[in-house]
Amino acid sequence: MLSFDDSISNYLDKELLNNLHIYKGKDYTNNIKIKHLLKQTSGLFDNFWPLLDKLLEEEEFNMSPREAIIWGKNNLKPYCPPGKKTKYTDANYHLLGLIIENITGKPFHEVLKDYIFIFMIGIEC
């Protein structure tokens, strides 16, 4: 069963996690927990603005969440060790989505449909 205190390394593959969170020469990747992603305290890079700039430059630009994480770890730097500061980053949500996909074996949009939006059918405002 998934727990807030679980390391993300329990749910994501080694290729994605390799050198994900190197801060001041130390690898903190295995220290990132689910709760850090949810509380925006992972210390990871924020890939939103740089990728938005790429999209504005190239209309045909397209990147999956996994590709966005790989691009971020190769082009950006974490801002602190996990749990030390709060800073909103899209990388946290990309990783959470990938964890959900790995646990369920379904694409994220199907999980939303099956577990979130299904409850909204028939609900009147």
C-alpha cells in the first residue's frame, strides 16, 4: 500500500531516477518521499517556465511528463535538499502522475476518469 513516507524510488524506474536530485554534489534522489512531492518540498527543479519558452518558440513542441523530468534533470538544478523549503514545481506533479501510472498500470487520464471523474457524474450543483 502506498504511504506518504514511501520513497519515490519504490515506484519509479532507475533510469528516470538516475541523478534526478543532485544538490551541491550529493545525490538526494532516494530521500524524496511521496509527501515531499505533495507538499512541494522535494527541492526539485521547476521545468514549467523553460518548457513553456520552448513551446512558445516551437509550435510543434510536445513532451510527455517523463520526457519533461528527464529534460529537467539534464538541464536544470534542484534548489535544496528534500524537506528543507517549499517551492512549487511542476516536476513534483509529473512524478506523482508517473507513480500513479506505475501503480495502476493505466495512463494517468484513465485513472482520473475511473477514480475521480466517475464520482462527478450525476452530481448536481
